[in-house]
Amino acid sequence: ATIIDVPSTAPDDVTVRLSIGNVYYHLGRDTQVSMTGLATTHAVNLEETAYVGQLDGIDPQTSTGDTDITITGKAVECASGDPLGGVPLNLIVTNAGFESKFPVYTGSDGSFSHAYTPATALPASSPCA
């Protein structure tokens, strides 16, 4: 994850641009090859919120797709730092370049738990394999 500091004077709607100068193969070797890097942009709406989500744990840390991954966390009130119960959060999981969004709600103690089932490969008999 990359954290980008945004000035408080930034407008509500901004565009984030990521640019990679070059991509290398065998960097520093006689067989080094480089190609021009990639770039992308993403529109973002900046909003100050009353609370934020905080991850507390991911168990197990890795999976081959045969077991669920339990993601736990809490909602924290920005002003006080106290856990906030009964509020919605958007849990976004990125796996192999694809994002999945899961709405979660915190319990009365401000915590949440979500069982994420990793996608498995298509069966060999599938025409999409």
C-alpha cells in the first residue's frame, strides 16, 4: 500500500496519477532489457469522515484458496479515537489485480469480522481455462 499525503487545501475531487518510468528485465546485467513504463489515473473524491476503518488482523496471512481468510477490524471515531458500534464500512480486498468490495457492519463494540473466500482456479474442463 502507498500512502499519499494530500494538502488540506486540495479540492474535493482530485485525480491520482501513477507513472512508472521504466520496467527492467535483468537489471544491471549484460542482458538488461528495458521498456517504457506504464501509467494510470484514478478519480478520487476526498471527504472528511466522522470515523475510519482499522484492520486488526488477517488470519491466515496466506492461503492457496482451500481455506477462508478471516479479516477483523474496527471502526474508530476520528475525534475521540473510540471504537464506534453499528456503523457500515467498505472492506476492499485486492487479489491478483482484482478488487472485491464487501460491506461490513460493526457490532456494538465497534468491531467487525469477515470471512473472505479466495477465488479458486477454474476446473480444467472449463472452456475458459
